[in-house]
Amino acid sequence: MQEYDVVIPGGGLAGLALSIQLKHANPDVSILVLERRENEATTAAHKVGESTVELGSHYLREVLGLKDYLEEHELPKHGLRFFFPSHDKDDIPGRVELGPRERLPQPSHQLDRGTLENHMTNRTRELGATYILGATVKDIAVSASGHVVMYVKDGQEIKVKCKWVADASGRGSFMKRKFQFQKPMEHHVNAVWWRLKGVIDIDDWSDNKEWKNYLKPGLRLLSTVHFMDKGYWLWVIPLGSKNTSIGIVADPAVHPFDTFNKYDKAMEWLKVNEPRGYKMLSAETPNLMDFKILKHYAHHTGKVYCAEERWGVTGEAGAFLDPLYSPGTDFIAMNNSWLSDLILKDLAGEDVTRLGEVYEQAHLSLVDNWIPVYQNKYLLMGNAQIMVMKIFWDWATYWSVPTLIFTNKGFTNLKVLKELFSSATGLGRRFGALNKQMQDLFLEWLPYQNEVFENRYIDPYDLSYMRQFQLGIDKQYEPGALVEKIASNMQILEQVAAAMFRLISAQVNGTPPNMKVDPYNVSLKNNTHPVEIESEDNIDPAISKDVDLMWFYAKKEIA
Ligand SMILES: Cc1cc2nc3c(=O)[nH]c(=O)nc-3n(C[C@H](O)[C@H](O)[C@H](O)COP(=O)(O)OP(=O)(O)OC[C@H]3O[C@@H](n4cnc5c(N)ncnc54)[C@H](O)[C@@H]3O)c2cc1C
């Protein structure tokens, strides 16, 4: 029986990335990747997962060394861009638009998943891994003396032996089903998507010159564009293969799946909800490459790494939350970094049992802390004022803490993990608590915020703390200095939370616009918490000024 150090069932993005990451770290590790698909991936109409953000982009470019490929063959991305509902959704320039105006210093990409996976397959092979197409894994027998993986290729059953199994079988979730560690996920959302031949530039969706010229030509086209309203968002993503991906993602509480789960129904749904998108798609029907549907895509996992038994899961074979903000590749990056660290240390003779438990705990708490970003939040998507504040909050937290930890390899540094997560008052726990408070606040605010805003453009990089967080992503720190930097970022986030709450509470409850706020106790219901007027403000005036930029109402005067 052929033997390998690592067998990876599933050669999609997660499996390919893990294989490349392991080979980069140690070319001597022997790897077998088994992929069920018979042939090369097709261009454009392959998989979703076409937009990357900063953490995942850093992983692909710097950790996997794909920078040159991405710059040559995939598209540079001009950030995430959002359009909110107005009285006339057909008139795109009238809708509140959120997105960057100027070119961004931090790279990210729009990916054609077919061309990317084909390139990564070649790269994996060049690095010495064995990648077999048309190989369907049928059984994995886990054993301390070496696992036996059985797969079928050309009708033949083949068995191989290995020290580690890294399940990257995507939604097939081989190990999860075999060992029954499914876990309920209380976030229910559905999606459908189209791929179209050719380039679709939303700048062509209006003749309004002023609106077109607001950005340099071609920049809107390069953004991942989201058209939002209550309960849904519609994406438009350009692909490097000069094709376009378009998709609806919707909460069944507002848009039942059977209202858009077939091609004709989806077109009708668009006609009602996104008329401009409908006009474009009807005109492009001859260029249709595919139409796909996916019900209840969010799923959790009870386990990620079992270092003691030498196996782990990665990518969608573990947990997947939501595509809003494009974090799929981010999770693969963090997941693979933990898993490859365990595999490499174990193969080098280290006992990684305890380390596996620490990584598993860190991974699962990261997922749990991320759930409130999405859960019930589709209800907010029709509300421009709430969504602008939420999106800015979500980006600020994402750049200043997890992304910075990742680029500094802090997730695999025990000293950093201990400092951040070991005590109940540690920074990591405080970060989770602060985020939960703010996510709850956005929901509480909804019944009070009924105003429809129009004709506004808002750029996150006009806010200096946002710009600094984004620019700071790649800065390198020693472990101690990294923890200090996270602590100072947390102080900024606490002030941002307090400044946001002051504005919201003043609007809703008429509280003084300069009241002192405990950022860990921000609730609109809790109108009785001490409303102390500060003689000296506990919020940096520069942060208050930044937060004011996302406030659409007239600011209440200090009495
Ligand atoms: C609607 C939607 C939109 C998304 N948009 C984004 C986005 O914009 N950006 C982003 O980063 N992420 C996005 N994601 C997430 C992204 O799609 C996933 O993170 C990513 O594709 C997961 O990669 P994977 O390798 O885990 O799974 P896959 O890419 O599904 O790979 C799994 C592979 O395993 C193979 N396989 C399965 N079973 C077996 C078996 N028994 N034997 C052998 N092979 C097997 C399959 O053929 C497949 O190739 C989106 C997800 C959804 C649902």
C-alpha cells in the first residue's frame, strides 16, 4: 500500500491551499490530494468564492506565494461597494453608495475560481504533491498506526496509508458525517447565482455623468458590488476571464427560497426587487453560462482538529457562515494555518495534542464570535443609516484585530493566544463581548430608524481611524508588541462604539450627545444607565469627528 504523510480528500481551494502551504514549509512532506472532479475546472462557471478581502488576499499572495499569478491572471479588486434602497431603486445614482473612491493601498482580488484552481493544481504538482483527478474518497479508517484512505478511480478501489488526514471535501463534509460532529447553525440564508459571458460595468447603468465621474473610470467595475434591501443582497463580481458573476443572497424570513429558487422565478424576483439588475440580465440571456442554487448554506462544526488522532478538517468541510464581506478565503487561511502548524510539528516529532486543543478552541470561538455579524442582520439591509454604521464597524473590527493577528502569525503563537484569550478579561474575550454589544445595538435600533436617505456617497477611507487600521494590516510586530498593538486598537474600537452609541441614543432616546458611555453596556432599552455628563470627554475628538462622518442626520447640539 502506498504511504503518504498527509492525504487530503478534496482538491478545491482549501485542499489545494493546504497542500501548497505544507510544501512551502517543508518540501519533504509527502502529500496526496484526491479530487472527485474528473476534468480540469471550467472557466468562470466553476464555483462561488470569487471575491477576496484583505486577510485571505494576504494568505494567497504572501503565504502561498501566488502574488505574481494573481497580479497577472486575476483582477485587482477595488474594495467592497454597497448600494442601499431609495424611493426609486432603478435610478442607481440616487441610491446611497458606500465604497472607496481612490485606489486602495492594500491589495485584494476578484477570482475566477476555475482558472485559480487549475493554476493551484499545477503549482501543487510542481511542488511535488500528488494530485489525482477523478478520485472519490469512499472511506477513511482512522488508526494510531496510520490511517487507511480508500478511494475509487476509474471504477477501481484503491487504498493508501497516511499519518494525517486533512478533510477538504467542502460541503460533502466527509469526516463530519462519518464521525457525526455536525452542530446546528442558527443562521438561515439561501443563494442563487448566474455566470454571464462578458464584462458588465455598472457605470453603464446610468447616464448620470456626475455619478460616473465620481470615481476614476474602471474602478466601480473592479469592486465587488452589493445592491441591498431588506432581507437580501445582490452581488455583481467581474472575473479575470472577462466574465461576470451575479448572485442573490436572501434571508427566508423576508424572501422565502421558493420565490427565487428557479431561473424564471429568480428573474421575476429581480424584476420586483432589483429592476436595473433585471433589465441587464434579461438583455444578457444569450450569454448565460450557468444558473445555480444553494439552500441553507450556513453550517457549523463540533470539531476542527483532532491532533491526538492526527486528523483535521478545513474549508467548508468545517464551518461556513456567510458570504457577505467575502470571508470564505479568510477562514480557509486561518484554518489551514492552524492545521498545517499541527501537521508540521507532529511530523517533526513534537507532541501536539495540547496544541491541537488550543487551536480548536481558538478556531471555534472565532466562528462563534463571528456569527452575530450575520445572524438576523439581513433584516437591517434595507436601512442605509444602520448599514453604513454596521459595515464600518464590521470592517474596523476585522482589520484591527483578526487580520492583524493573522498577518503577524499570531494565531499560531501560543504566547499571543494566551495573552489574548486565556483569561475572561483578556483582550480576545473583550473583543467578542464588544462586538456582540454593537451587533445587538444595530438590531435594537431598527424599529426607530425609518428615514430613507438618498443621493449620498460615503467612503470608509475618509475616516482616519479606518484608513489607519487598513494601512496597518501588514505591519510586523514582535509577539509582545503585537499584543500591545491589539490593546491600543481595542481602545480605539471602544471609543468608536461609544461615539456611535452616543449618536444613536441621542436620536432615539434624546440622551445628551456628550454623555459618558460604557461601550460594554450600550443598549437603547437600558435608558436608565448612568448618563453622566463628562467635563473631560472620554472619546478622542478625532474619533468623534470620524464617527460623525457616517451620521446622516443633523447632529444634536450639546445643551
Ligand atoms: C453563495 C456563496 C458565495 C460565496 N462567495 C464567496 C466570496 O465571494 N469569497 C470567498 O472567499 N468565499 C466565498 N464563498 C465561500 C467559498 O465558496 C468557500 O469558502 C470555498 O469555496 C470553500 O472551498 P473548499 O475547498 O472548502 O470547498 P470546495 O471548493 O467546494 O472544494 C471541495 C472539493 O472537494 C471535492 N470532493 C467532495 N467530496 C469528495 C470526495 N468524497 N472525494 C474527493 N473529492 C471530494 C469536490 O469535488 C470539491 O472540488 C461563498 C460561498 C457561498 C455559498
